[in-house]
Amino acid sequence: MFSPRAASAVVRAAARGWRGAPRPGGAAAAGQRRALSLHEYQSQAIMREAGVAVPRSIAVTSVEEAREAVATLTSDSASSDVVVKAQVLAGGRGLGSFTNGFKGGVHTCYSADSAVETASKMLGGTLVTKQTGARGRPCNTVMLAERVYLRREMYFAILYDRESQGPVIVASAVGGTSIEDIAAADPDAIVKVPVDLAVGLRDKDASRVASALGFDGDSATACAEQVRRLYDMFLAKDATLLEVNPMAETPTGEVVCLDAKISFDDNASFRQAAIFEQRDTSQEEPREVAADAAGLNYIGLDGNIACMVNGAGLAMATMDIIKLHGGEPANFLDVGGGATEEQVTAAFRILNEDAAVRAILVNIFGGIMRCDVIAQGIINAAQTLDLRVPVIVRLQGNKVEEAKALIAKTGTCTTALD
């Protein structure tokens, strides 16, 4: 680790450059991509392909497409009812608000004209929900779906569980609202069914889930079949989370998934290329998109002292000591053990473009990672970027003397710390 004197130096450097500018976005807007999430219309398409019952729907990106979609959905139906859903990667859409003043990201419309008008107010707007932060998320796509008449709503999910060391199915006969609210009001309403990966989903497990969802008789058999298809899809697509809220029972006893949220394991991107090609980077923090493209581990935070460190443990310790000495880290950035000069330069570009940053701290312990590679990357950044804040570097380990010589020769950094 580095000394209290070093920590104080970087805090002072940040304080000298501080102008009190608020940080855009904040913590709610940040979040490193650990698992790919798809929009509802994309998830529904995957479920439909797997034989899961979902409503007919059409995704549109323009008002003209919305008009055509409404005509298609209502042409062979006795009803003109259409559900219009904003496609943003955030929960709480129904209770959200657009920055243009339009309220709600989910509407049931009772005429074709109303559906088209509603879609026009969503497209191109920015939806703010309890999960997006104040900046909200852009709504570039709207999904129009047939209205399904419901007898009742349920909650269904599959996720990986550390305690059972495998997938667990979460089911509740109460759905259509926040699962947290359901758990708080009646914990017994939620049933968890672990699945042994070595055995697979047994018939009795699927039947137990159907029972937990409130089905019996022939309807329980139909529900169990839907549960099996959902589980098979979960495994086949390398999903980390599958959530359906609500899962619904129609007046005729059909089981339909009215909502769809699926996340996929990044480690399986080579196996699920078609799915990962659907990634919508407009829904992500731009700096995190850039970091991901450069092969860097980056998470934006709320402070004003940017950190570039090698190794997750050292990165966490660096952030802690900055906090201990009165500073606020602006990010977590681990360049790893095999970073190239190009990656270091890319890292500096990301840190330098953060308007809230008032100082950059580089804290490297060279083992596999060579200090002179880091140093050359810093020099490249200084020569190609307009570095607007102090840069403070602490290097130790492999090739440290060569690195210090490079830095001293160019005068790139405010301070080189032992």
C-alpha cells in the first residue's frame, strides 16, 4: 500500500482542483456490466422461440412503424386494445416519468389512435424511474403488445443461489407488483425450489412450483410444462437471471408470461453470439462502455479522485485509504496484470473525460504487470490527451526504476511516489 503522506498528497491535489461542480448521473447511473441484460421485446422473442407462451408483440422505433404495428395487432382481433411499453433497461417503468412531462412507461390503450399517440410520446424521450437515477434512460424503442385478459397475476423467477450451489426457482401466487413488497407483506407467499444441476428439473419440482403459483388439476400440468420450458431455456441460453412479473392465468386457464427480464452470463458470450449482438449500449454509462471495449474493469462512483490500479484487492484498498484521508474516489479501475500501453492510454482518456475528476492517482504494484509499461502508457496519454488535472503516480515492483526514469524524463506526473 502507499503511505499516509501519499494519500494526503492526492487528496490535497484533488482539493486544489475542486470547483464544486456536481457529478452528473451519480451512483444510480453507474454499474459495471457483469451480465448482459436485454430489452423486454428481445427477451420475449427468446422465450417465444423456446415454446413459452407470451403475448403477440411488435417492437417499433418510429411513429409510422407504431401505426403499422397497431394495425397488425388488431386486424384479426375483436378488440382494439393495445399495451404500449417503453423499452428501457430499468425497473419501475409503469410508475416512471418522461423528461418531456409524459407520465408512465406502460399504458393500456383502448383505440388505435391512442396507442399510436402514446408511442409517439415515448419514442425519443428519456424515462426516469426509481432505478435509473435523475438522468434517466433513453427510450429508442417501444413495444406494442396485444392485451391479455387476466384471471390473476403471479411472480416467477430463476436465478443462481449460493446457498444451494445451483439454480433456484422463486415462485409466488401473488404477482404484478414488486417482489420486495410481496416479501415484506407476506414472506410465506414466496416459495423457493432449488434445482440440482446434476439431476435437472424433476417432475415433482415443476409440480411444486405450479402448486406454489396457485394451480391445481389440469391447469397445474399446463403450468408445470411452462416451468420446464423456462428452465430449459435458462440453461440453454446461459442465463443468470430470468424474471417474469407478472406471469398470468387467463380466464380459459392458459399460463402466459406477460413480462420478461433475462440477464446472460458474460463468460458465455462466445457461445451466445446472437444474443450478445443485441446489446444496447445506449442504456449503459458511456464511460463503462468505453472501458469494456478497451478490456478494462471500470465502475463509476461519486467522488472526485480518479484511481487507476492493478488488481482488484489493491484497487479496493486504494479507494479505502483515499476515503480514510478525507477524499472521495471517483471510480474503481483495475487494469489487471497484462495491460498494454494502449489500454493504459484508454484508461486515462476515460478518467480525464469525467468532469467530476480533480486528480488522478495511479497506484501500481508491478509483479506480472511491468511498471515501465504503465509509465509509457501514462506518457502516451499525456502527449495525446489534454490532461486537465494533476496526475500522481505511485509505482513499486517489476521495472520500477525504468518507469521512474521515463516519468522523470518527460515530467508527465505531478509527483512520483515511492
